[in-house]
Amino acid sequence: MRHLIDPLDLSRQETGRLLDLAEKILDKPQEFAHCCDGKILATLFFEPSTRTRLSFESAMLRLGGQVLGFSNAQSSSAAKGESVADTIRMISGYADIAAMRHFKEGAPFVAARYAKIPVVNAGDGGHQHPTQTLTDLFMIQRRRGRMGGLTIGLCGDLKFGRTVHSLIKSLVRYEDVRFVFISPEELRTPGYILKEVVEPSGHPWREVRKMEEVMPELDVLYMTRVQRERFFNEEDYVRLKDSYILTPEKLRLGKPELTVLHPLPRVNEIDQRVDEDPRALYFEQARGGVYVRMALILTLLGLAPGILEED
Ligand code: NCD
């Protein structure tokens, strides 16, 4: 049995095959409409979510399966003090696969140790968000035809943004990737990611403070929201929240084929006028998340032979 807790739980080859399957599903969804008949997905969301939870649920429903779960910690027995280990032990008898989002880093990892069913990390605190990364890679591959050979700018809250951490971890596995980290000093990429992930990869990287400075060289611009819920005080958040706002004027400096991504939700880091630009792909990206999660559910339930190495 396999879980997806960290993006590296799937090898680069497995990831590639899973994204190819997502592409096939997107192409002919009707062929997959009954693959999960009789299967149940549990969505255990201890922290707010719109896209991730609903795209997981939509994915399972589109595969013919059913869903159950909760969307905040208050409506679950966690409010009574139940541990993650006990919750997942019990859910193992109620569902065939579980997606868990938790405000504590490492909670889905603990859950996987006690689970009798595959567990997917749907975001753990400021740590990792592997299914968002699969969605991001899917969009990059669809638009650019490849992951390697690109200059990728990651902009905003690189400290607390779990989507950024997972995306970097995955991207270092491709050839000739160049990273540009665009953030205020206080929201820089964590040292452990730079030292343990980026530096050993040998890929060129640099940190800058101004988006305009690097815009002309980027192939992909990955915007992120300042993660208000992870700040210790509101004053710091208020001071940093508008550090970067992508406007049509700034985007004018970008390449014609630039790919602008955002995991969403957007607060105000992307001016709404940018939405009309054909380079703005974040809503398309969110749509792709359903197909990626369909492919993942099939894979972890053992219904898509040939994707995982041991198959
Ligand atoms: C992201 C998350 O939850 O980390 N959202 C998502 O899953 N699409 C990004 C964010 O909340 O800023």
C-alpha cells in the first residue's frame, strides 16, 4: 500500500506516468466514470479549504465513487481531543482512501502510520502540499511540454507557503531548472529547503526582492498568497501582505509565452485585470486539479496498473 505524504513519495517516473494518466482522463472522462463504483473517499479537513477538498470530492464522484468527511476540526471529534492516529484507525473501516488536511506539520505522516487505507496529504501546516504540486506540474507540462529547461520564479510567501516547498522539492528532479525566489526578507524560502533541496541539486538559484527586475527572464511565474494564518502577529501580516501585486503593467515586462500560476486562493497579489491575459492560467490550473486527483485516486487504489514501480 502506498501513501502520498511528501511529493518525493512518487518517483519522477511515477509522477510522469500519473500526469499522463490525468491527461488521458481529461481527454476522455466518460471512460473512467465507473472505475471507482462502490469505493469511498474520506476527506478529513482539519483546516479550511475550497479547491483541494472539493476537487478531491469531485474527482471521486466523477470516478463513480462516493465521499464522506468533515471540513473543519470543530465538527469532528478532534474538538473532543481525539488523536489523528485514532481518527484514521476508525476511518480505515469507513472508507477506502483518505485525504487529510491538517494545521499541524506531520499530521498526515502520523495518520499514514496507523492507516489501513492509502492516505493523501492535502496540506500540512506550512510544510508540504503534494497534490497541489502534481496539479502545478500538470499545468507546466501541458503548457510548456516539459518541466526541465525553464526559469521558474516563485513569488510571495516562500517561508510559510507549503505549495512552494513541495513544488521546489519536485522541480529539482528535472534537468536544467533555474530558480528565482522573489520574496521580502522576512518571507524567504526556509533555510532547510535551500540547503537540503536546492543547493544539492546543483541548479542555479538566486533570491531577489523586486518582481520587475526578473520578469523578462521568467518562463513560469508562480504567485502565492501571504499565509496570514501562519503569522504570529497581525501587524507583521499587514505590513507584508501587499509586498507583491502582479499588475498588467508588470506583466508587460514578461515573455509572450510566460505561464502565470497561482495555487489559489488569491487575496490581492494578482490584480483582477491580469485574469484577462492569456498568460494567466490559474483558473485552468485549478480545473486540472480534478483530473490529477482522479489519476491519483486510481493509482493509490491499485486501479491504474503500471503507474507505480512495484506494479
Ligand atoms: C493552497 C494551500 O492550501 O496551501 N491552496 C490550495 O490548496 N490550492 C495555497 C494557499 O492557501 O495559499
